[in-house]
Amino acid sequence: MRGAVAALILFGATAVAAEPVDRSPRPPPNPIYTGVASVAEAVPDAAAPAEAPVDALARSPRPKPRPGSLVAKVAAAEGAGAEQGLDLTATAVVPEPAEPPLSKREERRKKREAASLAGSVCGVAAIKGEEIAPIKSKVKGCGVPEAVRVTSVSGVRLSQGATIDCDTARALNTWVSQVLQPAYRDRVVELRIAAHYICRSRNNIRGAKISEHGKGKAIDISAFVLSNGRAEVVAGGFDRTMRKVHKGACGIFKTTLGPGSDGFHEDHLHFDTSDRSGGAYCR
């Protein structure tokens, strides 16, 4: 009896020893990172058919590394940019800063400027008039390529629209504002125009050169009308004040002529912006 019991105990111990028990405290390995599909595959079964290994990177939540060819292309581009002095990192488009809104004072100033330029010519707000078509002539030397018809300068009206070029218009505006107005106690309100553009010879002498009037570069003034209604007439009134304003035109204009100059300008002041070389001619 005792022999049978001993034999049974020995058989049970042998069966237990054939099937080992895992008593390790460590958790079973994750099949995703060990390259197997399950814990059961960690211990291959000799009787089960072999299966293809599972790609651990295919199931990994981590980003895949860049292909080697792409890394090489990026490195090559950065190297080429560095050789050419290019900063490939500064690719962002920086928007231009928006202009701050104008204050009410600046808005009023801009409106005044726009209003002052209305009706002006030659790029000067104080010269009023209009641009006209280029003047052409069959007479050699006559004509005005860029003509304007001026009606007032520095707030002083012209008795008739004067057809001249912009150089002459700007010179007339400068003379009125800087020389003529300061010379008289009462404000000058009008210039009486005796002549402007006309295709003719100098002093109407046959065979003489074309006058600066025929080029739109000359203007003749016979009188100044003051704000009190009085007219300062050149003919017979070439007094000290008028001599002063006549002399003040020398240099602003290329030529200034008046009473006593040559006998042809006894009743008016002649101003022109001729293209002749040399200094100003003033008599």
C-alpha cells in the first residue's frame, strides 16, 4: 500500500515539473515592441506553423524617420543657399505696417492742399489756368511744345489769359509774390497784359530773329491795378517804385526791358525766359 502511494506522488511531481509556472513579478512584454503579435508568440509552439514577424514600426505611434534621399536634398539646398548668401529660413512674408489714420487736423490740411491745387498748372498751386494743346507753326522758330494759358499768379489776376510756357509762368509767379506785391502799400490785384504768345520777329522788324513771344517765353505788362482801384501805368508813370520792381525782375527772368531801354518798350515792361547763353540782360 505504501509503495503504491509513493509511486503516485512521484508521478504527480514529475508532471508538474514538465509544465513550468511563470511566477515573475514583471509584466509580460508588449508584442508591438518585441516584434511578436501576442504573448503566446513569445514562446513558440513547436507544433504550430511558423508565422511572418510583425513589423513593430508599422504599429508604433512615433513619426517615421525621413527617407535618406529627402534628408540629402534638404542638406544640399541649404548648402547652396549659404554659398549664395541666401537665408532660406527667412521665407515668411512680413506684411507692411498699416499707415496710422490721419488726425482731423491733417485731414483738413490735405483738403486745403487739394483745393489749392484745383485749377492750377505747372505744378504750382498759385499758378491758375489750364493746359492747352501744343502750339505748332509753319514759321520756323515759332510754337510752344508745352503751352499753358495762365489766368492768375499768386492771387493776382491777369487782364487776359496769357499763353506762355511753364518756365515763364513760374518766373512771373515768383516775381509777383517776391518783388511786386511787397513794393506797393496797397495790394496789386491785376496785371494788364499787353502781349503774350504771338509768332513775329523781334520788335516787329522784318528779317529779324523770331521774338521770344513767338516761343511762348515772353510776356509784356502795361500796368498794375491796385486794390484801391488805382492803375499804375508804365507809359508816363515809370516812377521810383516801378523802377524798383522792374529791376527786381532781373535774374528771375533772363531778359527785362522797359522805358529807356531801346525805344521799343516805352509803354510796357518786357520779361522773357530766353534760352540764350550768358547772364541776365536787364535794361
